[in-house]
Amino acid sequence: MDDHLIAWLTTLDEDRLARVLANRPDAIAPPWPRRIDALAQRLGNTFAVMEVMRGLPLPPLELLQACLVIGGRPTEDELARFLGVSTSEVIPWLDRLYDCALAWPGPDGRIHLAEAVARWWTAPCGLGEPLAQYLESWALNAEGLRRMCRTLGIPPAGGKRQMTARVTALLGDPDKLGDLLSTAPEGTVGLLDDFAWDGPVRSVDGNRFVNPGTPEKWAQDRGLLFRTQWDVAEMPREVALGLRGPEYHGPFTPYPPDLATIPVDRDAVDLAMALAAPHLLDRATALLENADKTTLPLLKNGGVGVREIRRVAKETGTSEEETRLLIEVCAVARLLALDEKAGGLVPTDRFDAWRLEDAPHRLRVLLAAWWRMERSPLRRVDGRYPVVLGDDPAGETLARIRRAVLGALTDVEPGQGFATLQELVQSVHWRAPLLDRELLAESAPGILEESRLLGLTACDSLTDLGRALASLGSVAGDEHDDSAPEVEHDPALADCSTRALASAQRTALFGADLTAVVTGPPAVELASLLDRVATREAKGAASIWRFSPATVRRALDAGSTADELLDELSQVGTLPQPLVYLINDVARRHGEVTVTSVGCIVQGSDPGLLAEIAGHRKLAKLGLRQLAPTVLASNAPADRTLRALREAGYAPVPVNDTGDIEIRREPQGGRLILLPGGRVAELEPPPLLTEPPPDPHEHAKRLIKSRDDGRQSGHTWALIGRLASRLPTAQQSLLGFVVDRGVRALITLSDGVTATVSHGELHSGVLDAWCEEAGDYLEFPLNEIASVTAS
């Protein structure tokens, strides 16, 4: 724990402390700390610090690197001098670092850095380790250091520390370093410049470091280069800075690069969003229904093959790009999942619940899934798309790039679009410089295409839907989460999703030529109805469906009746006489030939035996019926029929099936809702929103009050020993660790109530500890604690 950080936190007023907590929600995640020292421990966590750094733009990261290069604890003026700018330009970005507790000012005005910052950069500003670290290394003994001093012409007297200081003073002085290089053999300056500007670590020819007279040998003998491996050499920081010269300043880019824009028609952007949103829901529903009828198989190595994607695209009337994207999104949203019995991907029970929600909520579920998805199905690698649902080593980085791209587009004003992709990539890199730049440039076109298909961008500009989603980067969630409640229930996104679907048409114009025309984006329910009874011939600003005997028969085969179809269609438009005649005529001939489904067939060579089996009272539950003298049909599947026959005293044997057995999903309890076609679905309750962390200002008040009240007395063991009299000594010790070290333990009270507690404090004879079951701090009287066990 950094005592300097604790000292700084104790000096903050409520507003400044609240700013730190607001920028570091990880520090007050449950169980939220109640003391400044506990808060400091959270703020200094290595992984948390690195996560915060990933979300910072370029200028504060450049300041952190500059502080590492200067070394020690620089002042704001020294930092500005190294960067070649005024102190006033540095202070706003330093405040950003202070608000994230990655750096903080000491009482003397010097800047302290979080310890984890130095672990991120091994070569800040392209510079190596300080010279002293090489000179004090085990690889260079005292005699070797004396030999280096003699070569440099400085006294070799004193201990290793004194000699190190003299060598550092010489090589760190640009003038003395220049005098030294004036005596170097030919080629040395060029060699050292390569290390100074393109180092600090470079591959070398190890033989040249042992051959006298070579520039490499000359530089190594004088401490200008150090070989860490036979073929790898490094240049110390002070040497590189001296070679770069006094005019060199560390990089500092306080302003984002120019992002040229072009005017776009805002009405066209709104129209594109209004067309894309209902189309997305329509095609997602069509894809899931198709997977419900025909399982989507996976390749042996995982993922969905190109042949299957093309099949689904053809059968659903969706483009291959849309199909690729929707399979990925539906899988992340848990609407599609692997069913090993079915041999591939099938819709889950969550799909049945999802389709019963209102359209805006369904849209937000899909957008939230894309927002946290760790793959980019439309990213081209070497001119080819990746395997859908295949493993992608980029993983989480792609999700970060997606959010950074949309975040950069928020800087483009409504009514404007970005002019070039290259400038957009540069702008994204300024906002998120720790992202892989090559991967960013490679992924950006695919991400923009995905966002266009989802209605988030149009005309190289964000739609209202995209702007609302772009503001939710901090609550995007993880791909492995079942849902992202903060995104799905965000008020601004909910309002935009409702407006995006508001123009969806719920009526159609039916023509005497057996067509239905929808002038605008069709609502999902309307498109689903027309898809069920007709074939879609065109889509876009207007969509056209055509009715035929085959399409009407398809609807009747799915369980609808003529009256039901006429009633549903008449609710969305006026039906012409030819369409009514067509539906009634097809319905009149529907069912002239019947096909009966059976669970299995029972065959035998003895008609008398089969007649006996058909009339057996114990086998009545099988629903046996005679199809022929030697053939019985059973309503039960083969395994149940075999088991029942054996229990009745017969000796049947199974034979290979000659037909496919349909696998249907069954809801597991809950409230059942009747869907079209007689299917039932389980309506799952909406996911519960997680309890939000405490308000930063409220928590700042608590911390300041706790700081002013002072820490607890420290007599933990004495208090527990005196007041927790029900506990044996070993359990008293464990309870002490709950208080002093924050460990988890399961306590049982005298009335039998149990609780998992941690992060305890002692106040007036009670244990004030975090209770996991309650999700809050609760008080437990010490004299009521009957047992304590490790958890």
C-alpha cells in the first residue's frame, strides 16, 4: 500500500474525493471500502490501474511516460519543460490523472505515480532503463566497472555506488558525451543513433561486440550499449537522451488530430435508422425461426461453415453479411445455443421469451449483445471473412475497438459525416492509444459495416440510436454475461429504440394481382404474418409479398385455418376478392390426404400375438392401434414402448428407425404462453438490474466522516475475547482475521441465522461487516455469534 497515496487522499475535500470515486467505480464496487487506507489499496490494485489506463486518451498517457523518463518525482514545471510546452497546457491533463488516482501531487508539489504504471511501459518514449540499473546489475562486477571508468578517463576509486555515480554524470552530460563520441571509430555514431531513435532494444551481431576495433566493442566498453543476450543489445536512458540532443522534447499531443467532415442529410440518416431497425428485428426473427426448423450444424473445428451461411441466407431472404452478423449477435444474446442432441445450434427458451417482448426491447437485446461481442464477423483478414462463431485471438480487444470507433464518431456533429476512414482511425487511436493500431485499421471497416446493418450509423455518421449506444461504453458488459441490463434498460437508448421503430408500418395494401405492398419498413409482426402466408419478392423503402396456392398451403400446414388467416389479414388491410377466393379454395382441398405421426411401429409375424398386444390392458397407455394384421402403431417413442412391452412379459427387440425423429424444445416450468401454431413458450422474468455502487458524493461523505472519526482502537483480539464468549479460541481468532485482514467467514447467530461476512469492524460490542447475502454492511452483536467457520 502506498503511504503517499493515503496521505494525499486524506487531504481531499468532498468534491475532489467524489471525482476520484466517480472515475474509479472499481474502487467502490461492493463491498465498498469504509476507510481511506482500504480505498487506497483498491486504487493501487495493479489490474485496476491497467484497466483505467486502457480507457485514457493519448495526452495523459504521454504525461505518465514523461514522468517515468524524468525519473524521481518531477514537478509540474519540470514535466512541462521536458515536453516543451507551458505548464498551463499540462495541468488539465494532469488533473485527469489525479482524478483517476494514477498520479497525485505531494505536499512539496512533486508528482507521485501509482506503482503499477511503471510495469506497463518497459521503454517509455522509446527509452531504456536508467544507466544505474545496468551498472549495478550482477552482470557487471566491480572490476568491470573500474575497467569502464579507466576507459572513460574517470577515477576508478571508491565503491561500486561511487563509480556508478561518476559514470552516470559523464554519460548523462550531452557535452561530455559529444566529446567522447568525437574519438569514436567510424560507424559508431550511426550505430548509436539507431539505438537512440529506434531502440532501446535491437538485434545485433554478437561477434562484433568481442572483436577489438568495432563500433560495437568500443560502445560496450564505455557503457553506451549493454548486451543482455548474445544477439540483443540495449541502450541506457541517459545515453539515448544525450544523443537525441538538448532540443529533444517528449511527445505531447493535447489536441485530437483533425477529423475532416462532410455535410450529410439528417433526414436521410433518420430514414436509414428507421429502415434498418425493423429490418434487423425482422431478419433476426426469420433466422431464429429457420434454425428452429433446421438445426444449424457446426464445423468439426468449431464455427458455422460458409455453405450453411449461404443456405440460411437463401432460405430467409437475408444477405450473407447480415446472416453472419445475426448468427453471432443471437449467439451472444443467448437466443441461439449449441444442442448436442440436435447436433448444432438451435433457438433457446430465451428466444420464446424474447419474441413476446415489445419490439424496442427486442432491439436493445440485440444491440447490447453486439456491444459486448468479442468477434467481428465482417472483419476481413487477408481478404476473407473469419469463421462465424470461430475462435478469434483478438477477442476482448475487438470489443474495445468497437466501442472506441463509435466513441470517436460522437465527436462528429449531427448533420456531418467523417470524410476519410484513415482520419477516423487516427482519431480513434488518439482516444484509445493502447489498442493495437494495426488491428484497429484492419477492423474499422468491418465494424462500421456492422453498425450500418444495425442502424447505428448511416452516411458515415452516427444515428440517434448509435449515439445513445456509444455513451454506454463503460457498462457494455462481458461477452460471457447472459445479458447487459444497464445497456438494455438505459433510458436514453430505450427512447431512441422506440423512435427508431415508430415509423414501422403495421398495415399493407392488398392488390387484386395477389400481392401485398408495405410502403415503408414493415413492423416485425406484419412481416412475420405476410412471410407466413406469402413470399417476399422485394424489400427496401417498399416491400412486396406475393400470394400463391403454395404459400397459403404452407400457412395451413403450420396450423392456421382459412378463417384465422382471413381474420388476421383483414386486420392489416382490405382484402380483395381474388385473395379471399384463393385462401378458401386452398383450404377446401387442404387435408384431402392425411399423414399420421406415430411414436414407433411394432411389427410381428404372428397376427394373433399382435392382436393380443393391442388388447392388453397394461399396454393401453401406449395408445396401440392396428394398421395391418402384422403392424401396430404406438403413440409412445421406441424406448418407452420397448420398456412397457418387457414389463408386460413380452420379449421385443429394437430395430433401426427408417424416419427422422423430430426434437422439440419443452419449456421448464414458469408461465406458459400460447404462440402461433400451437407452440408454447416460457416467459422468463426480465433480468434484475444489479445493485448500483454508492453515489460517489455520498460515499465521499462517509469516507471523510470515517477519516475524521479516526481508525478503530486496534484492540481487536481483546474485544473479541471478552465479548464473543460463545466462541472457542480458534473461532475467535478467525473472527479477528475478518476484522483485521478482511477475510471471508460464515457466521451463525444464536437464533440459527447464518451470514457470509468480510471486511469487518468492531463498534460498541457489535461486528459491523459486509454481508454477502444482504449486499450491504450489517451489524451482528458479538455475544450473539454462536460459531465462525472459514468460507
